[in-house]
Amino acid sequence: MTDTTSREGGALASLEARLAAIAKPLDDIAWVALRVATGLMLMPHGAQKLFGLFGGGGISGTAGFLESVGYPAPTLMALLIGLVEFFGGLMLVTGFLTRFAAVAVAVFMAFAVAFHLGNGFFWTARGYEYPLLWGITAVFFAVKGGGPLSIDAGRRV
């Protein structure tokens, strides 16, 4: 190792240590920010499917779409998808039964990834990028729970 390389490595390690010291007090905030953002991003999609808000088709419109692409029991599926997105999102926002909600979201996102797989990766082409990102995020919360600033933390889950 050259002298220049060791100085660069030392500077990088020092910078990393400083950043870690700054970030440590923000651990709880980062955890809750990701959980709340995930839930808030899901809820409007559920509101579209359940209530017809934000230009959505409600249960009947969603069921019609699901039937057109060959899903069995389209009305039940529309209801379940809407419930997972809206109430699962709300549960993530509050950190209430976080693991349960996150597993439901992850399962739904796995189906969404499979549905969009044929369109390629990029979401702008109706690809699977968006559901994959939220599915991975849901798996994080299924494994780690709601974090210290959650209703679950008060329940000692």
C-alpha cells in the first residue's frame, strides 16, 4: 500500500466516522420516516380502489380491470387489494401491527411485480420497479418491526 493510498483510506474512514456520529441521533427519525412514507404512499392507491378517490374506479372499477386481465373472484380481489393498500398503509403509518401489515403488503407487491414483469423494469413503462421497491421496503418492516417510534413499541411487540 502506498503512502497516498493509506492517507486516502484514513480520510475516508474519518469522514465515515463523522457521518456516523451525525446520523446516530437520527436513527429513530429515519426509521419512522421510512415507515410513514411507505404507508402514506400506499394509502392513496387503496383509496382509489376502495372509495374511487383520486381518479380511481372504486371496487367495481378495480374489479372490472381485474376481471379483464383474468383474475379469479375480481370483486373479492379488488376489496382485498384495496384493504391491504389503504389499511395496511395506515397500519404502517402508525406502526400498529406493523409486521402483520408489512407481510400483507409484501405478498401483494409480489403479485404486483409478477403482473408488471412483462413490461420490463422501469415504472415509466408500467414495469415492476415501483412494486419491487415497496415490496422490499415491506419486507424490511416485516423483519424489523415498526421501530422505536411506533404503537408496536409501546406494546412491546
